Amino acid sequence: MFKNSPIFVVMKFVIHKNTSYLVMGLALIVIFSRIIPHAPNFTGSIAAIIFSAVALRSWKAFVAVIFAYLVSDLIINNILYRQTEFMWMSNGVYWILLPFVFIYIINYFAINNEFKPFGIFTTALLSSTIFFLISNFGEWFTSKVMYTHDFNGLVLCYLNAIPFFGYELAGTLFYSSVIFSVYWLYFYVTPGYEYKK
């Protein structure tokens, strides 16, 4: 019965017939999860990167996710929270993109296409931790007033960021659950299906 439902027909077209639509879906998740009202850092960015590395195993999908992130930055900085001058990128965006690159590379080579529910949970935890460590190191390193450039300042920076880590992890787990659940559901109702890059 489910195989004849409109939901399944859409899933079959998106996943099997034209995978570029799947990548577009990831990009839209990144954009909309950042521009809709949400708790700090509760977005689908890292979840989309994990899916690109683990399920799609495609650097093109990763580039599309990064591009979507930058597009959402343009929307946030120049429409939602418009400043006096046009902003191409947020300050310190390089310290956001750097952990994204590490997350993609580590998941691509470490997971090796063996993705299961518990594995995705541990992957989300690892990826969020990588993001937390690198992005907040950048926050401390580029800080001119808020943190002293010594060990105490670095520790204080990480301590202040712990609540944001919780939101980041929750967002990554939520969006990973949604994205992978849809993908797994298609596998469940389509015996013998194998994703082809």
C-alpha cells in the first residue's frame, strides 16, 4: 500500500531517479533551518554534511551544502538582520567552514558507508564536538576584548560555549534523524536498491 502512496512516489523520484534533487533538498534544509526561528545553533548544517559524507559520499553534495550555508548567511546578514553596509559573510565564518571540512573528511573516510541508527548518533556527537572545539578556538583566537589570549581565556571561552554545544548537538541529532529516516524508509520499501553516485 505504501509503495503506491504519493509520499513514496516522490521519494522514489528524488532518491532514485534524480539525485540532484536530493542534494537540493539538503541545501534547502540548511537554508531554512538557519533562517526560521530556532534556538541558537539548532540547525541542519552538520546533519547535511554528515549525510553528504556517509550516505551520498559526494564532495559535490558537500560543496552544495557549503554554498547553501553561505547563501543563508547572505539572507541573515542583509535581510533578516540588515546592517548599515552589505555583508557577504559573517565575521569569523572561516572558523565555521573549517570544522565543516574536517567533519566531512572524517566522516567520509571513517564511516565507510556503514551507517546505522546508533552509528549516526555517535557520528552526530563526534561531528558536533569537532565543531565545538574548532569554532570556539577560533572565537577565542580572534577575540580582542572578551577573552584573554592565554589558557584561562581559552577555558573560559569553552565554558561559555557549552550551552550552545547542547543546542548544536540537539539540532544535529534532530535533522540527522529526519534526513536518514526518510532515506532508510526508502531502503525498507525498496529491496535491492543501492545508491549510485
